[in-house]
Amino acid sequence: MNITNLKNKVILITGAGTGLGKALALVAGQAGAKVICAGRRKDKIQQAAEEVTKAGGLGTAVEMDVTDLKSVEKGLKMAEKVGPIEILINNAGIITGLKAVQDLPVEEWDKIMATNVRGPYLMIRAILPGMIQRGFGRILNISAPIKHLPKASAYCASKCALDSLTKAVGYELKGVDVIINAVEPPFLDTEMHKGGKKAEEVVAPIMELVAAETGSQSGRIVKIG
């Protein structure tokens, strides 16, 4: 894994308190990056930030609810005290509402869409202008390989939407050294989903996308694991 170019880069990871987000934060820390661990649970992101620093990077915890515009704006003001965001990893996501579509409450649908689609949109919308102005940026959206799973219509629809967002923004960024891609890891053993691979098993190929060289293809949906 060639992540040497991540040294001193300012990386913001949403949902960094546990699971895949935390695993990515620690590897970025080992590469010497300045990692902003964003999330809603103060104790979890604070612990992750401390472990990033122990790993060799600079960890900073920032409380943020990606579904809420004011929370995103407030959180980014705190995050940018570390420096301009050069790399964004939209990792925060939920898999709930596992019911047949006719039994799925509208509130549950809205909650899933807010976290899995609105959240990445708000983050990209806020951070992208600075990346374009500085002439450099990397954005990685954490998607999923399951797009047509029975009794998971909201989750599947949200990840299809995230893939489309990734591709559309990729086209918008033609000719700019700002690269956006999405990655489809396998189901992982996390707080919300028991069973599957450990997050640490899929970190390497994900970080390779994060560390994409200038001229790399943008708007890709990359399946791993």
C-alpha cells in the first residue's frame, strides 16, 4: 500500500469513532496524516483521535451530525483549524429499517436517506469549493455492493443514490486535480451489522484510493474484498 503521500495531509473522516472509519483513521495516522475524526459520539471520536496520535499522526475529534447542515458548518469551522481539508472520506452510514417496503415507516426511510445520501452531499458541498480553489482534493464515498436486497429497500436505494452522486460529481470535476470515487467493501463486522470481514482486512485497498495520484480516474465505483 503506497500511502507515503498522505504524510501531513489533512484528512476528515466521518463516522470515525468505530468500525471502518476508525480503522481508516488509524492507518492514516500511521502514515503521518492529520486526521479529523468526525462523529456524533464524543467519547468514541475522542478515543479514535487519541489512538491516531499514538499511531504517529495528529488526531483531532470534532463532533458533527452529517445530516444537519448547521452541525456540519459548525463542525467544519472547528476542523479547519487543523488546516484546509485535503481529503474527505464519507464513511458515516446506517443500515436499519430492514422491513418490506410496505411496512417501512416514512420516518425510517427519511433517516436512512439523511445519513447515507444527504450527509455525503452536505460534506461534499461544503468542502469541494476549497479543494477546487487550491487545485487539489480527494473524496471517497463508502458505498456497498448490495443494491437489491429484499427488506432493505431504503438502504439499497441510498447506496444507489450515493453511487450516482459520485459519478455525477466525477464528471463535474473533469480537468481538476480533485478526484472523487466510491468504494464497495463487503459487509463488515460492526456495531450495526454482526458477521462479515473485519474492517482491518479491507483498509489497504481503500487507502490506495484515498492516496490516488494526479491523473487517476474519477467517478469510479470500486468493489473490493
